[in-house]
Amino acid sequence: MDSPDRHHSGQSGSPNAIVLKAERLVKVFGQKGKTPVTALHEISLEVAGGGVTGLVGPDGAGKTTLLRLAAGLLLPSSGSISVLGLDATRQAIAIQSRVGYMPQQFGLYQELSVRENLDLYADLQGVPALQRPERYEKLLHMTGLAEFTGRRAGQLSGGMKQKLGLACSLIKAPQMLLLDEPTVGVDPVSRRELWDIVNQLVRDEGIGVLMSTSYLDEADRCDRVVVLHEGRILAQGEPKFFRETLRGRVFTFAPAPGRGARFLQGKLSGTAGVVDATIRSGRVRCVFDAVPSSPDGLVSCEDCLDIKAVEPNFEDAFMAMLPHQELPVTPRALHAEEGAEQEITVQARGLKKVFGDFEAVKGISFEVARGKIFGLLGPNGAGKTTTFRMLCGLTGVSDGEVLVAGKDLRRSRARARQRLGYMAQIFSLYRQLSVLANLEFFGRAYGLHGRKLAERIDWALDEFDLRTRQDVQAGDLPGGYRQRLAMAVALLHEPAILFLDEPTSGADPLARREFWLRINGFSQQGVTVVVTTHFMEEAEYCDTLLIMSRGAELAQGTPEEIRNLVRSHANPEPTVEDAFIALAEGEIPGQLIPNGGRP
């Protein structure tokens, strides 16, 4: 799947010049006593200047390895890779002086200010002192950091940190830019701002950009896309060529009243001929393995209101292209306490958090019923994490009431936490311990012993498909399996409430789908879920959403109620992301949201 190209080789970032070329590139990682792992298998590709080439693929596809080879940080096992006309094996230092490289975990110095970080990277890259003021002014204006030069990097929001990292990688006006997941973990507003910066660089300076991403909607913004899977290129070409292959194979199903999109998705997932089923704008979007003769025969009229053929996007094509994998069904044998269906298990009233003279959370209120999924959304720096930590009992409450599983967190924090499961944004298990050892350690920490502990570990190994990896060190697991282990640990003691902080940040699309199918199953069995996420399409899986900004509530309601805030003739089918951006940027006045969106 490749569109015809007419590029010419060159050493500059001028439009159409080839700035990166790989031929039969192979990279093998091997350690003494361990089986060698081939990360890249004879990769051949070209990247042109004056545009953005996107790298997409599941965990372990080889995206980061390819970028590190291009940056001259790794040596190929065989084959060749040249950047700006320079051989990456023999001229790595010369390449590094001309290329801007931003890894996933960019090395900002948290105790240094924005200006001091720029000075440090200017020193490291040998930028003359006389050139710095003009370069700094341009970069600070481009990234919107001009008024924050004295602020420590550790005090910046996630989006601002990413923009500072990008500025540091641009200190020496590179001829090519290598970006490894630059938008992971940032909110939609910051993500859009980062893309504006990249597009401005391409437009004004004609540089070539090679960028990996977990957000498949971003692939549609690229000039060209390369799809990697298990170290091999599955396809490459312009996004429109990927979309065309799916014409006539994508439909949306509207759930009947009282059924709900999650219920309908559960019925359609795994149905013969359906290769992908996701929730989008309140409907279930299905991709078929071929043009279906009768999609309306898949569901009954009691479950589905109507079916529409829709235009395919890159994500549809990506999911159809990957080898089919069985996704989990409703989880088995998870204990759910008996009780009234509408029992309130999480309740916050006038919740506040003050740090010195800074009010991080400003009197928010909400409640979550048993078995419901509650989404906490907001721009970076909105106060989500602080709110989340108060709900989990990880930080104290300055004012207001918090009841979790019937316990007052301000008075009985330890007792309340016994009923909670917690999955942190950053993988926080013991990397040097095996999967089994982690389960045993945390099981005992949760008070499980003997037969009960053995039963729960057996359940976790089977439920999350970890049995064949039980002796693997947690740090050596692929990203998707680390996520499974973290969730298994959080659920080991059968909690009534599950707190998930950015659980799919950095996860590939397959892992995200698997994750949400599991969460949907657990909620059906009575587990209450509170989740923060920056993937706005994931908000569709929630029963209720709370959108925050600067510590205050902007809106609260069902995904449909949130979408309706921006529904118009110009945008008749808005997404939650459309509403999120309008709210975050103040395009919707607060008085237009009666009672914060609550019924």
C-alpha cells in the first residue's frame, strides 16, 4: 500500500529532499545468556523534507528503536540508515549536531527554571552566546512559554513540559526533527498546540519531521504514514490511501433507548466479520473485514435504533490491517458485593485543596453510584491529579467532605483505602521482581494469605493472560502486559472501587481497546470506576464526566450532555473533544451550563 513518490536526495530540509533513508535496516538486541531479540527486520523507507512522516504501530513494533537509530544513538546490526546525507554508523556525531531529537522521557532538569534549561541545552549543543537571545525569543514565543521563563520545570504542567522539551530540542535550529510520542500524556488543547508548533516549523523552515504517535487521529494530519508491526513495515503511504481501502466497510450503530453504547459495543465486539468496534459520539463504530451484505442483520431492533455507513478514517484502516487478536469478554468470577444498584459509593461535597496561598481544587462536588464509570477530565494543570489523590486518600483534604465506600476519608482514611484499588499513571510495581512475585507481594500487602491469596493469584494469571509470563521480570514486560499486571494488582483484593490515573497513557490502540473492554466488564459486575484520561474518545465509555479547569468545575453530565453543549448546525455530530476544547478555551460561558450539567 504505497503511493507513488517523486523525491530527490539531498542534505537539507528543503521540500521534497530526502532527509532520511533506511535500506534493509536490521537491529538485534542481545544480552549474554538471553535469547536475542530482533527489533527491526530489514526496514526500508524514506522521509522527505518539508513534511511530517508518522510512525504508528502497537507496543514492540520498533518505533523507538528506529528513531534512536536515526538519531545516531544506536548502531544498526545490518543494513544502512543515512540522515541528511550522512551515514548514521560512521557520522553519528555530525548527525546529532544537525538533528533535533525529543525522546519520550525528555531530560528536563526539574529544579532548573525554563530559562536555565534552555541555557543548559544551548551549552550542550554549542550555541554561541550572541545567537541565543534571538533564538530564545523565537522559541519562547512559539511555545507560549515567554511569561514562564523563571518558573521551575518541575512546576510546569504536562503540556508545558512537553513544549519546553521541544524548545530545548530546537535550540540549534535543526535541519530535521525526530519526535518520539511527543503528545503522550497531554490534554487535547496542548496536543493541538504542539501540532501547531510542528506545522509552523515545517511551513517556515522546510524541515523534515519523523514522529511516532499513539494517537491514530494524528496520523491523518501527517503527510505520510509508516505502519510498523513486530519490527516490520506493514504498509506506508499517504493517509488518504489507507482510508480508501476501507470504503464501504465502516458503519455506526445507534443504541436503542435504555440499552446504551457500552451494551451495544459488547454485543458487536467479536461478532463474525467485525474487526473493530469502538464507541464514538454515542454510537458504536464498526469496521468489517469486507464490505458486508447486510450489517443490519447483526443486531436486533430492540438493541439498535439505526445503522449508517460512514467515511473511514486512518484508525479504521490501522485496526483492519493488524493481525486479528481476540479481545477479552466480560471478566469472570469477580466478587461484587450485594446492595442497592443506585448505592452511592463515591461522594464529594465542596471538595477543596490548598497549598500555601494556592487553591488547587475549588469546591467541586459530584457523586458516583455503584458499578458506574466516572471520568475526570481537564487540561494539564486543571487539578485532576490533586482531586484524584484526595479521593484515593493519598493526600489530605483542606475542606469539604469525601465519602468513599461509606467511609469518611477525613476521619477513616486507612479503613476507606482497604476498599479501593489504585492503578497509577506511571508503572509503579517492582520492575526487578517477576510477575508472580509482584502478585504475591501486593496480595500480602492487601492482607491476603494462604488459600485466598493462591486463589486470587490464579484468577489474575488467567484473567489477564499472564500465566505464561509469570516468571518474567515486570520491567521486561511489553507495555501492554505491564498495564495488565498493574490492573491485576489493583483488583487482587476485590475492591469495591477502582481508581485509574491515566491508565492508558502511552498504550497502543490495541491495548487501550482491551483495557476498556475489561473495565466495562468489571463495572457490569458492580465495581465502581473513577478514571482520568487525556484520550477524549475514552470519555465515551464513562457514564458521567466532570470537566475541570484551574481547579474549578466547568461542566458535569453524561457524554451526550457534554457533547450537546457544542452541538450546532455547523457541527451536528460533535465529539467530547470538541466540547472539551470549547470549555477549556472559554468558548462556552459558564452560565450556559445549568447546574454544571447535572440533572
